[in-house]
Amino acid sequence: MNKKQFIKALADKANFTQKDAGIAFEAFASTIAEALKAGEKICIDGFGTFELKKRESREGINPKTKEKISIPSSYCPTFKFGASFKSLVTKE
């Protein structure tokens, strides 16, 4: 499912127009991005947790030249599904 298909499914489920569902989706995504940028952790009960994790600097190898390179530390957004959401999608 791509973004366009997701917005259409969201519109159908919530009885929104596709335009309104798109606006809601963009607002949801930008709110999460702003909160993570501000250093906040977002916990949505019944769904999961968004947070920013730090990746330490490390040595790497350029696959083209086989030369060692230094990869600087960075932050990476992560998402962990909650147990109740996992139970909704788990096939038995």
C-alpha cells in the first residue's frame, strides 16, 4: 500500500473526503516530526512509540574503493509497535 492508497483507505474508513484525509495524514506526520525534532518521545496507547535514537560514530568501508571511512554519529527516528496493536495483526 502506498501513500495515495493509504489516504483513500483512511478516507473510506473515517467517512472523510480524500482531500480531508490527506490533510489529516500530513498533519499527523508533521506533528510527529516536529515533536521528535524537539527531542520528545511520542507514546500512542494501543498503537506504539515514536522516538529518536542516537547512532554512535563508527568506522565503515566504502564498498567502491574498499577505503576505510569514518561515519559520524547521527539520530535516527524509530517506531516500536505496542503489544495491543501487535495482537491485532498477529496471524495464528
